[in-house]
Amino acid sequence: MEFYIDANFNFSKNKPKIVISRCINFENTRYNGGIVKDEFALKLIKFVDYITVCPEVDIGLPVPRDPINLFKYGEKFRLIQEKKDLDLTEKMNVFCEKFLNSLNDIDGFFLKSKSPSCGVSGTTVYYKRQDKKLGFRGKGFFAMKVMEKFPYIPVEDEARLKNPDIKFHFLVRVFSFFELREVLKNMVSIKQLIDFHQNYKYLLMAYNQKILRFLGNLLANYNKWSIEEVKEEYKINFYQAFSKKMKPESNINVIQHVYGHIKNRLNQKEKKHFLNLLERYKKKQIPLILLIEILRNFSYRFENEYLIKQKYLNPFPSELF
């Protein structure tokens, strides 16, 4: 049973699991009693299972509530509700440990920007309670704990996800990590992991060629280890491969590889048009997604099953971008 229909996505009824700040579309849990309306989060709800969290409410603070601020003293961070002279750090520490330890099979975090608890970017961190001019922009307390606990899982906030490159990278990781999780959980034969790896060849090539080679060698020599060792080694390195965004030069290399599979079936005008678009991409005049869409269309047109299965051409449901 498919949970949605999109080429290259034939998952079971399971969906990626994403932890989302409760104030984003779900409940009025902001300090001022407000809610954040986010269109991308609404689109995503069709394709993922959300787990909502509001660290401030979940430690017992009311709605509305007096604001809390994040301070840095040396290497330590503290959450202070200044109006009541209340230090909430220990309560938040206990909550973070309990909540994060309760999560199983998580694929991403979608948090509220600038929040002293959830902010992934833009959170104001102060040095002194008496002088609010001294500070810097950093991450919220809960967000920092998330990144410590899940160093390779994508963690973003709604402000950063308005950037197309960041959103693309976030979606690639969420759906790639979910699919690997499903394969490893249901795996009965090494062939399933080899097939998975084959389908991710060009996407891995775009992200990290060194890890692509390592994983290929791991699978080629899988009988030197136990299946569980192979699965764990593959998972760790697969996650690491996606730790940084793709570079334009890497995408150009992969696009040329993919183009090589179908160029002999194109007429001269089609070849010229596509190569002109590639030059425009090199000059940052057009987005990567346009070239991917064209190559995907060619793969369907020529019924090239090898390319159709490549996640590089369809890394996540097209409705999301």
C-alpha cells in the first residue's frame, strides 16, 4: 500500500517522522498566545508523520507567559524568565533528555526560528542580564540538545526553510534517511541494500564521492562482516555523506553522467538546448531543479529504468518543491 503516488516513491504505509514545534500550525502555544502559519509545513503534512513539541509549555509554563531569555555564562547556557527571576535551565534539561530519549526512528526536526528554546537560527543569546546590548545570534536551548543527540538528522526552522537551497537539502535528507531506515528495518537479504545503494548512486555522487566509493566497497565485500555490522557501517556513513549541501561542481559532474545515458537518443536541437541550460546553471542563472526535471522527463520518455530509479532525479515528492 502506497501512502502517496509519485515516481520512485513506493514506500509502505509508513512515512518519515518529523518533530515539529507545536506553535507551527498546530496550537497557540507561543509566549504571546500566538500561532505561526507556515505554508511549507502544511504541504509537508501529507507526506510525513508529525510529532509536536513545545518545550516551554511542556515544562509547565502557561500560555500566554512572560518571555524567557537565553544566556551564556562561560561554556554553559541558562534559560531565565527574568520578570519572575526564574531559572528554568534544570527543568528544560530534564525535559530535553526525557523527550529526546523517547524518540524512535526520527527523520528530521522542523522548529520555530528565533525561539530561546527551539530556534535553529537567529536566537538572541545574551551574556549579561543587566546589559542586553551584549549578545549574539545563536541556537535555542532545545535545538542545541537536539543537535547533540542527533548529529546527522536534519534540523531546521521555518525561517531557514524559506531558502530554496536549505529546503532542498532538508527534504533530500528527510526522505533519504527514511527510505534507508525502512530498508534496514525490513531487510532479509543483502541484495535489498545493494539495490538501495544502486538507486542512490548519483545522489551520493553529488554529495560525497569519497563515501560513495567507501559504501560501494563495503557492499562488494559484505561477506567479511556480519550483516548487522554491514548495516550499521552503511547507515553511519550514509548519514555522514549528506552532512553538507551539494556543491554546484558536483552537480555538474552528476548531470553530465546522467546526460551521457540519454544524449544519443536526443536530436541536435534538444542537445543544444540542454547544454545551453547546463551553461546557465554553471553561471547561477537557473536552479538545479530545472535540469533535474528535464533529465527526469527524458528518462520517462526513453523508458530508461536505470535513470528512473535514480534518486538524484526524484529525491522527494515533487509537490514539495
